[in-house]
Amino acid sequence: MGSRLDPDAQRLLEEWAAASNGPIEQQPVEALRNSGLINHSVTGPPPELALVSDRAVESSGGERIPIRVYSETVEAGAPVIVYGHGGGWTLLSIDAADVLCRHIARGTGCTVVSVGYRLAPEHPFPAAFDDMWDVTAWAADGGLGWQPPKVCVAGDSAGANLAAAVALHATRTGRVSIDLQLLLYPATSTDVDTESMRTLGSDPRFRLTPAVMRWAWHNYVGADLSSSDYRAVPARAGDFSGVARAIVVTPEFDPIKDDGRSYAELLRNDGVQVDLISPAGLPHGFGMMLGAVPGALPALEDVIARARDVMRPLPPPATELSSAGVRSA
């Protein structure tokens, strides 16, 4: 590690550790869901947007999938970003990702669709994937009222797993065209025996211990973690050629950062363009810590700017033809 943990992040993580009722994997799921650790004092105040709207999308299985739509301009015809929240496929919600999604919508100029996918263990794989896929297909097919010129799938942690899986499935099926996958500290492999997990996963402040990751994966895919289904474990897809360009974010103090880096390498080895961003001094989940960790905002803004460059690139400088027939700025 090249720097020290951001002092504000350290303070927040220590507060969470002190308030904990024990190891995450040993606590009842409902108690964890009701812990209230993610609030506006942590996430920061919600940026004002022109449109924030709660809706629902009917899934291919007849389920009603909650979504929240964010837009900076209420511009019909804008590119769309479909977003999956984190929480180990078990915890958190659209509400937890609200401030983060508002920043993404405001910073990219895209319409963001946040997906309230079904949670494990009540709804194990493939429920969360199916919900993310169905909402992505709905948005790409004009469900918002227009055919988006570009589509991005995005998410953090478990939500980034869903985004990566959707990007792969889009390539395999040809059903949806994906232009970008934005993966914030993704969980793409069930392997917990990595260098970053050995060095950071042993520190309870960072919460993502090997036991916690196995608990999350067990909740989602069941006791057998050897699944080769890329929709559940994207790193085991085998062939990544033709998959959408990726932005992969692996913060320095993240126990699963080696997972994200390995996934970026798998993509690159099969010819996929990848921007790998490794914010110094920040932990896993920094995108939801903007209120408590001011240093997280510049890192997030850098990520958002890169996404905007792909989804809504600025037009080239205007030129005009001079009377002498020479183009001038």
C-alpha cells in the first residue's frame, strides 16, 4: 500500500466497528438490514435533481421490480445508466444508493435507473441477476419513453457483480447493446484467498473478512461456491471478448481489490478496453461515505468524469470556414 488510510474513513470504520454486535456473518439478516449505518450523515446530503421518480418494471417472471429514476435535466433521449446497489446481495437498497446515484446522474448528464433487485437469502441466484437484466432490457427497449443512444450497466460491490454479469450476458445473447460497464469495487469471484484479502481482510475495521465474503456468496449462490455460471460468478466466464468497455474501481484499502484487478486483467487479455482506477487511501464502499469522508468525493468525481467521457463525450471544438478557405477555431 502506497499511502495511509484516509483519517475520516478510519474514524468512520472505527465507529462502525464499535457499534457492531459482532461478526456480520453471525448476526440475523433482519438486524443487519435495520442497523441504520447508512444514513445521510454518512452518505452526505442528496444533490437536487430535476427528476427523481419511483416506479416499477414488470419482470419476465411477472414480478414488480422497484426502480428509481434520476435525471439532471429531464432530457428525453439521454443515455441511460442502469445501477445495482451493493450489500452482498443480502443487504441495502435503492435508498442506500440514493445519494451516490444522484451524483452519477448529475455528473454524467445521463438518466440513472437504480434497481431494487430481490435480496438473498430469501431470493437466491438468479433472482437478483434476473431483475438487473430485465430492467436493463426494459430501459434499452425504450421503457423510459425513448431509445437511449447509449446504455451503461453500473454498480458497487455486489451490484457491480450484477453489472458485470449483465454486460457478459448482453454479449452472449445479443439481446442488448451495452456501451460501458462501470464497476465500483466489484465482487466477481468467490476466491477469498487473495493477497489483498490476506492483508486487509484480517482487519475487522474493513468488515469484508473472508468469513463475511463466504457468507455473502453462500446467501446468493448457495453452499457450493464452485459455480461456473458467469451470471453468478463473472470471473468464470472463460471468454470475455466483445464485452463492453469497462471502468473498474479498486480502492487501496479494499480487501477485495485483487478481485477487481484480476477481473480487469481478464477483460484486457481478451481485448476489452479497461480503465482501472485505484483511489489512494480509501476503503471499500467509499462511494456511500461522501458525508463522513470528504476525501471520497474527488475520487468519485474522477470516476464519474471518466464515465461521462464515454457516455456523453463533449463535441469537438466548433470550426468555421474562413474567407480564404482555411478552417479556423
